[in-house]
Amino acid sequence: MVLSENQYTRLRWLLTIVGLILYVMDIWTDIALALKYFQERQFVWTGLTLMFVLAGLLLTQIFSYAWYRDDMADVLISPGGKETISGMSKGGLAALHLLGMGIFTRYYHLLKQGFKVVWTTPNIYTMEERSDVHHSLFCLATDLSMLKLFETFLESAPQLLLQLYIVLGHAECSVLQYLSMVFSFLNIAWALVDYRRCLRRSLPHISEMPSGTPTVVYLLYKLCTITSHVLSYALLLILSAYTTVGLTVVWLLGTIWTHLLQTNFCSSAGLEHLYRAIIGVILTFTFFNVKGQDTRVAMIIYYSFYSIINVTAPLLLAFLKPELLQTDTLLAVSCIICGCSVLGLVCLVLYYLHLHPRENRREADEVDGLEKETENMRRMRSFLQP
């Protein structure tokens, strides 16, 4: 099969398995850590650790099921009003999602269909049919990557913050805690890059994200800014428990801003409000383009606020309550915050000035444009733009 930028390759299929393993290990280490806290009678840590796991699982199940229902109602995906999708009825879908198997179900269908296309099916497609088949695989992958992005910022990022707070502020150090933080960090990194690449490959009017240097620079920008932000939040939490109020205010501001932008992502008003609240959580940790529009001013405001927090957090702890953290540890954490902040902002400027894709592949026309836009494509077009 001739390689093309739209091809769902064997490497992409194998990387999907890697993403599944990271997802499972992230959840497993967090659950194991919660059990450890419970055995040590650390009930607050137990509750918070499990709360983040359950929040990620519950909300991804809700959106996964809603998207399946939307696709069933889409005549372009299910012509003739079929009551099944991917061989599953509405009742079967509901049961799977109630059992928390929504993401695993999507992984199963993506891996099954991808295996059939890239490993077993001979080259029997015409060029147009081949393009459609591979595009449909990327659509499946993009829906999955959207859910993984939700799960990452509802579970992995808050979990990383919680465990850093416990390790730094309470001298609670164990192998399981470090494993939990490592897999949370890896899950965040994987979700960010996978989402960006899948979204750009599934939308025909958006230029694909080049591999190599642009991907590395983008990943460094996101990981460095998120890492420094999470560490700053952890220091502020060590300084005062009232930082949780401040984090709630930051989430509320992000949610209100998303509401003022009048997003149109979900098919129902209730889900749209829930979606905006989740975007508020994401904006607490990193910036995303909520409506695919020019956000230069918004990014400048966001990262100015981000820089102020990263500078003031270690300074406040050092001057107000230096006894809360050992001098060497505080110095090391402060250096990491400073280094990650500078590197992250440098990568941000470098990426958007020189490496960000700007050329459109093609504009939609009457034949294959908005008149044939499926619910799946509308969802991708209306989701967070990298």
C-alpha cells in the first residue's frame, strides 16, 4: 500500500496499543496507591486519590455513550435509522458504559478495524476507497483521543498534583507513589501528542502536524508549562490549604470564559454545560484554543498569569513559611519550576512562530464539505483546537 499522510499505518496501530497500556497502568497504579493509603488509615488521601480516578472514568463514560447515540442518529453514519453501531445496540452500549468499559470498547473497535485494514486486508481498495477507510479509522482514533484528553485532565493531572503535594509537603515517599506520578506524567504526554496528531489528520481542511521537530517542540512546550504549573500549585497548597479556593476560582474563570465563547460542541444543553465545566478544568493546567479562532491575546493573558504564579509560588513559600519544606528541596523545586517555565515559553514562541502548520489542505466544497459532514466530523471540528 502506498504511504500517504492520511494512512493509518501499522506503526499507528501498534502505538494505539501503547496508549492503551499507559491508560491501564495509570489507573491501576492510582487504585493500588489508594488501597495503600487505606491500609495506612490515610482516609483523606484515599478518598482524594479515588475521587480523581472515578471522576475521569464517570465523565468519559457519559461523553462516550452520548457520542455513540449521536452517531446512531446520524443518517450519514447509520443510514435508514439503524438501531446499532459497530454491532452494538443501545442497550448493549448502555450496559458497557455503566460498567465503565466505554473507552475500552472504543479501543477494541479501533484495534479490530485497524488490524483488518493494515494487517490482513489485501490491497483491494481503489484510491478513493482507501482514503475513506483510513479516514474513518482516524475518526475513530480522534474520538478516542478526545476522551483520553478528558481523562488526562480530570484524573492524571490532578493526581499528579495531589501526589506531589503529599510527597513534598508530608514526606510520604514510596515506590508506588513515584510509579503513580510517572504513569500520570506519561499519560499526559501521550494524550497531548496523540490528540493533536489524530485531530489534524481527521479534519481534511486542517494541515497535518509534521512529525519530528514540530512534534518534539510542541510536546516540550506543553509538558514544561504543565509541569511547572503543577509544581507551583503544589507549593501553594503546601503553603496554605486555602489554595484550593484559589484553584476553584481559576476553574470557575476558565468555565465562564468558555461559556462566554458560546461553544457548540454537544448535541444537548446539559452536556454542553458539563463540557464547558471540563474545559475549565483543562484550562486550569494548560491553554487550548476553545473555538478554533485567533487566540493570541488570550494566550498572552493566560501565560502572563501563568508566569506570575510560577514566580510567586516558590517566593511566597521561601519567605513566609520556609520551615514547611527543606531548603535543598525547595531550591531544587524552584529551579525546576524556573527552568521548565523558561523552556516551555521558549518552545511556545518557537512553535507558533516557525513550526505551527498554517496551510489548509483543501477547502470543503458542495460534494464533500458541510453537506456531508457527519456528527463525528462536526464533533471534531467543534472540539478544542491545538
